[in-house]
Amino acid sequence: MKAIDLRKKKTDELKKMVLDLKKESFNLRFQKVAGQLTNTVRVREVRRSIARIKTLLNAGRKQK
């Protein structure tokens, strides 16, 4: 997801998104170990999305 779209969301929504992405990351890692992962790019996309959201959350906290 783009950072511009993320800035429009509320803090609660962003926190929920982080939790969902962490769950997805967990499942992707298990699939990788089991040899069932077909779309390896998705692991990187999820990891970067988590980083984007956390960056926005921390920036918002510093502004207050």
C-alpha cells in the first residue's frame, strides 16, 4: 500500500493493519519453510508495508 493512502487512515486502522500483516508474514514464513510458497515477492511486500505503517505511526507520535 502507498504511503499517501496510509496517511489518510486513522491510527486504530493502521494498528489493525500491522497486526494483520504480521499474521500474514508469519504464515508466509511457514509456507516458505514447508516449500509451499509460490510468490516469494509477497514476503518482501508485507515486510515493507509493515515498515511503512510503523514509520507513520512513530512520526505521528513524535508530532504530538
